[in-house]
Amino acid sequence: MLGECYRYGHKVNKNEAEAVKWYRKAAEQGNAEGQYLLGWCYRLGTGIPADIIAAIGWFYKAAEQGHVDAQFMLGNIFRYGEEEVARNDTEAAKWFARAAEQGNPDAQCQLGLCYDAGIGVPIDKTTAVQWFLRAAEQGLGDAQHLLGDCYYYGWGVPKDEKMAEEWLRKAEEQGVESASTLLRRAER
């Protein structure tokens, strides 16, 4: 995409305003990637004044076309809230679910956390474990740690210290420090 060339100065002089111009052209023609990137420019104030409402509008357009990163972004915006945007747990869970179903491991982990704590969905520890497992199998260290926790404490699965150790060790290998603490406790 030409906008990326201008944004990062790839074979042209870096010019963020020019990048926005090209992202907008693509976005207005219905290109989901252009919509997503224009949303990011509005969110960060890159080449255009920051405007979270405009950003969300462009993220929505991309997300409705199945753009997984836009879906995950909307999940995060609604999960944690923004300056002008109230937290909305139901919307967060909806967008995490859409991205998770497309295989995004970060969204799968976040959706697992939603089910674990009843954030925008009913509490369902078994479903939480299923989402943690999907993300963990893709190598996401935080999900591996959470899955290890579930096996260690018997949350949503039968307690199984061997499985807990296996997942915690994988998380530890990726530098998830809190997994190391629980792993040492499990080894005692």
C-alpha cells in the first residue's frame, strides 16, 4: 500500500500527512486494510489530529469486513475504555470473539479472560480454558501461563499438576515471570 511507503519513508521521503491521504483513498473505496490503518492514524494522531471517535468509526468499517486486527482493536478499546469512550464489556467480548474465531491468539486469550471473570459474557470457566488452550497452542506465553494456572488450581478443568507444570514451563521459556513463581510453588 502506497500509504505505508509514505508513513515509513520506504523509497520515498517520509510524510505522514501523505500517508493519511493514501490510507483515506483506500478506506473510502472500501479497502479494509486502508480503513484499519486510517483508524490507527486517527487514534495516534499520526499525520492527522488524534480523534478516537473517528478512529473507532474506521475500525468498525474494517472490522465489519472481517479485518481481524480491527476486531481485536475494538475489543481492547471497549474493554478498557478511552478518553471519550466508555468501557463496554459486552461490546468488548463481542469483538474479541470475532477476532478469536479467526484465530487471533491475543483475542483468544482476552476472550478466555472475559469468560473467566464474566466480563461481557456469563462466567464459564470451561469455555475460558478452551480459549486459553487455543491461544496457548499458538505459543502465546500469557495464555500458557493462564492455562497452567487453570490446571494448577483446577479452574475449569480437573486439577492436574503435571499439565500445570508443562504449560507454566512453556510460559516461563517465553519470559513470563509470573509463571516462574507458580512453577517454583508447584515443584515443591
